[in-house]
Amino acid sequence: MNRNIAIYPGSFDPITIGHMDIIQRASRLYRRVVVAVLRNPDKRSCFTAEERVDMIERCCANLMNVEAVAFDGLTVDLARAQGATVMLRGLRAAGDFEAERTLAQLNQRLAPELETVLLIGRPEHSAISSSAARELASYGQSLQGIVPDEVVKQVLAHFHPASHS
Ligand code: PNS
């Protein structure tokens, strides 16, 4: 295993099985993985940062080298504060590439010492995203195989409190 600390930033609103796959693979590659949840006061999130951190912690309870934190501001500042030398992002499909290249190059300017590492998602996860999970949940559809089992009920309950109490 690589001795580096990796930071995996995102909105995770909510965490999906695609995110989980990246986290599990990263936990085998790096000494420590910090899942960094952007508080994002401008972009209205569905779940609070505390709820998102709590969901990630429940899903990662058996991954001893993974932790979740909420943050504001620049990801590179959190990376420095955590002693991370790697910033991880997942790439689901070709359409993700331009946005990830821009993000990686901006972060390169801000923190040349931090390397962005892109992990390729599994093909069966290519259509899975937090926004797809929110949309399916809003229509009361099953979230099995979209978000981790540990959080299915909580995500559905957010949209349909009476049916999932
Ligand atoms: O899951 P997302 O929404 O694609 O994650 C995007 C995220 C959180 C990684 C990105 O917006 C981010 O890093 N925001 C924090 C501010 C920042 O560092 N911006 C990049 C350089 S200007």
C-alpha cells in the first residue's frame, strides 16, 4: 500500500454506490483516505453537511483507514491541513472528463505539490449519480443498487417522510 494520504472531495448529496466503489478501491491504495464533504452554502444541497458526513461514516464503518469531514473553502487548503498529497476523483464516463481536467488544472495552479488521481468508475455505475438518486427518490422509486443499503431508507424518507418513518 502507498503511504500517502488521499483526499476525496465532493458534494456526496447523497453518497452513491459509485462513490463507495471509489472509496473502497482508494482505501486499498492509500494509507488514509479523507472523504471531504463540501458544505456548499451557495448550491442548495438536499442533505446537510452533517447528514452527508454521517451517511458516509455509516457506509464506511468497516473501512478503518477512511474518515469523512465537512469543509468550506478551497479543497487544496483542506488537503494541506490534512497532510494529503493526492486528490482523488472518480471518472464515470467521457462526459466527465472536461470538468475534471479543469478542476485538476485549477488545483495544480493552487497547489502544485498535490497530484490529482482519477479513478475510472465501473461501467455498471456509469449512469449512477447523486442527482439520479435524488430524482428517483423524489418519484418514490427503489434506490437499491443506486445508493448503499445503509442509507436507502434515509434518502427515501427525506422525500417521503410518511412512508418511511
Ligand atoms: O461532487 P462534486 O459536486 O462534483 O464536487 C465538486 C468539488 C466539491 C470537488 C469542487 O466543487 C470543489 O473542490 N469545490 C471547493 C472549491 C474549490 O476548491 N474549487 C476548485 C478550485 S477554484
